[in-house]
Amino acid sequence: MNLQVDRLALRIGGIPEVDGRRLAQLVGDALATATPPATDGTVDALRVSVETRPGEALESTARRIAAELLRVLVRAL
């Protein structure tokens, strides 16, 4: 399966804008290296909610967001 993301928008409170931009890049990178589920279909939009964890590294948060996006994608298809 090919995974194409046209737009990724994150709403994250409590972190500096530069960290938010970095987090978005890391989520994109995590999705780029992920193995998408073996299914066909198109989804116009997904919305997920991931709780922030105080002191968690941006890389870990990005991996959790990407994993949740893929989990929700499977349910949507």
C-alpha cells in the first residue's frame, strides 16, 4: 500500500512553535518509514488525539502520533 499525506496539521499546546514544527517533521518522517497496512482505499481526513507526556522527547511523541494515525487509518479503510 502507498501512503500519501497531502497535509498534516498538529494542534499542540504548551510547546514553543519551533518544537511544534520539529514535531510535525518528525511525524512525517515516522510515517515515511512506517509500513502501512496492507489494504486499499482512500481516506479524505483523519483526526486523532494523543496525550502529551511531560518530559517526553519529541521523537517519542512523533512515533506515538504516527502509530495512532496508522491505527485509525486501518479502522477507516
